[in-house]
Amino acid sequence: MSFLAMGAGSGAGAAERPVKLVAFGDSLTAGYGVAADEAFPAKLEKALRDKGYAVDVINAGVSGDTTSGGLDRLDWSIPEGTDAAIVELGANDALRGVDPAVTRKALDQILSRLKAKGIKVLLAGMRAPPNMGADYAGRFDAIFPDLAKAHGVALYPFFLQGVAGERGLNQPDGLHPLPAGVDVIVRGILPDVETLLGNSPTKPKS
């Protein structure tokens, strides 16, 4: 059984509805400062479709959102019929110095509610900026692997891997990726997304 669509003429699997994958996050998902077709969800969808997956990646990113804000909008942002979700939240919590205990509680509730709905999850980790200090960073950075283990969900350790701090891959604010930076993110996370889709218990036969 697989979410992988084999293309036209490949049999029953090709007739299945596309997988609905929701990218649920903040401005890094929404595509702040780039065109809609250059945002992470659009580029991820193209990369998956280029590899033969019948998948619709829905952009449920809201610029400026925190984990608490994500929790508040969870039910209407991730609608019925969603098969899988990438949860990318936490960067704004760290930038604003939100107590890591608050961030942890909100993400814990998000993951619990998605699990209750039977939605497969890939949790995208985030890291606190250096200026927050070692104590804050230690408490914040540990949230993502801890919760992934507790909930039994997949973890992509750092959403901005290969992009954070790279001037040529980021917009002038140093926080949001340029289209080339989005490409790096997509290349990095793609194998984990493929695993997420391939491991879904609701996948159709190919």
C-alpha cells in the first residue's frame, strides 16, 4: 500500500483521490516576501508531484503566528479529510521570548488533537536565536524532540537547516528565506515527507 501515484495508465492507484497534506505554520510556511508559487507549500507540492505523488499541499501558514495562535485556529486550518500535516510553529515564540513552557503546552495540545483525528504528523523543529541565551535555548530547543517522542510522530529536527544564517539564502531581514532558500528547505525535508506519506495507514494501493 502506498500514497505514491504511479501516473496515468498505472492501474487502480492512479484513480485514487490526491492525498491532502496541510502545511501548518507561520510566515516560513505562508511564504512571507515571496510569490505564492515560491512559498514552501507550493514548492513542496511540485517536488512531490515531480516524483509521482498525487498530493495537494495546502498552505495553512499565517505570518506572525505563535504556537498558541496555531492552537486557536487548528480546527479550521486543518479541515476534515486531511491525511497528513507538517507542523511548523515556534519561531515567533522564540523571537518574542515566550516562556518555553507555554510553547510546549500549545504544541502538545496541537499534536494531541491531530492524533485524535487520525492525521499523520511531521513535526518541524525550530531553534532559539543565540541572543536568547543558553538557558532559554536549552529549554526551547528540547521541546520538539521531546514532543515528537512523546506523541510518536516524525521529527524533522530543524526546519531552517542549511538556510539559517546564510545571507545569500535569506531576505534582508535575515529571518525569511528567499526562493533559493525555500528550495534548500524543500530538498532537506522531502525524504521525511515521503516517509510520512508512505507510512500512512490510510494510503491507497498502488
